Amino acid sequence: MSTKLSVNLNKVALIRNSRGGNNPDLVAVAKDCESFGAQGITIHPRPDQRHARYDDISELKEVVTTELNVEGYPTQDLLKMVLLHKPHQFTMVPDPPGVLTSNEGWDIKKHGTMLKDIISACKENGIRTSLFIEPDPNRVEEAALVGANRVELYTGHYAEKFNSDPNKAIEAYMIAAQNVSESSLELNAGHDLNLQNLGFFKQNIIGLAEVSIGHALICDALYYGLKNTIQMYLHLLKEKKKK
């Protein structure tokens, strides 16, 4: 299956916020990313709104023509904005206030009641839901039980181990992906995927619907330009014809 590239614009928003103005213009960058081939736009507003802000959700929802994916810890404030503006996908991430970046998946058993209620509210509003999880078959099963539409495999562990042993690094992800394919869920992935490790991940993970990439892609764009960088990532996600 083809895998969509959703470009996370948090780092663009971080640059914008550093000067207090609107340069770079997040809406304009999102539209450009789509014109350059991106099949989705992701933002991850955190409670301190140090990069993407809550008001970015409404502005992007008006202009994004592919898919808008809002990530984040489901605080009351963020959930209110999600239910009001109805992005195409809400990816729930267990990074409460004070966490620098997303670095682990949900303990679904511990937070199951909360997650189930939020997923139900999103479904009533036509919003696809995804849970950020570790590559663990048990988490896959638990995500299905609370009613999620998708899971997003946290790929930080894969990226960390990739350079030393790619086959070992991807082993747990292959098992988890197989479990997803046998469930009612669909599969996303994200965190620290880049030009070096994305191709190998794509080749070995079945049923990969979407990857969300921000930090590495924006860093690469400093050297290669945004349009060229997006095309480079898309090339790695293309289906390889069997010989």
C-alpha cells in the first residue's frame, strides 16, 4: 500500500514564535508543503504553546486540502479545540505538560477509561483517532479494545538503534505491524524518522498508512530546500516494484 507523508510544522511554528510575529507564516508553509507533494499536515500544540498554538488548528483547518492531523496530550483545552474544528485525525500522545518531546507510548490500561471516552467523542464528530504506542502487541490489542481507528508506533527506539543494527532495530516494529494488520486498526508511525532510516522502515513494515515527520525534515530543508526535501521523503515512501 502507499504510505502518506504528513509534514509536522512544529519547528516552523517555533521559528515564528521566536520573534513574536508571523514570519514564517505557518498557513503559507502548510499550503506550500501540499503543493510540493505532502499528503498531510501535522501540528502538535503543547500546553505552553511554545511552537504550534491552539489557534493554528482553526487557521490550518480552513486551508489544508489533504489531511490535518492534530497531535497532543488530550487536555480539556486541546480536546475542546479538536471537537470544535474537527481535524481529519486526532493523535493522542502521552506527553503531559513539562515534557520536552514525545518519548514513549500510552499505558492504555492505566488511561483506558479516559481514552475510550475521548475516542467516543471524536467518533461522534467524524474525527479519526490514533493512539501513540510502543511497538508491543499488547498495546495494539488494547488500542483496538478502546475503539481507536489507528495506532502510531513510536519510532524513537528504532531510530536510536538503526545505525548499529537495522535488523535488530526494526524487529519489534515488524511484529507489531503484523498484529495491527490482523486487527481492526490501521498503522501510522513517527518520531525521529529521517532520510537515513525511513526507507528501510518502509520496506519492512506492512500496512504503513502514514508517517508524520517534522524535526528531521525541517532540518534537511535548511540544506536541500523544502520542496526538494519533501520530494526526497516521498521517494523513500514509494512502493518498490518487484523484479
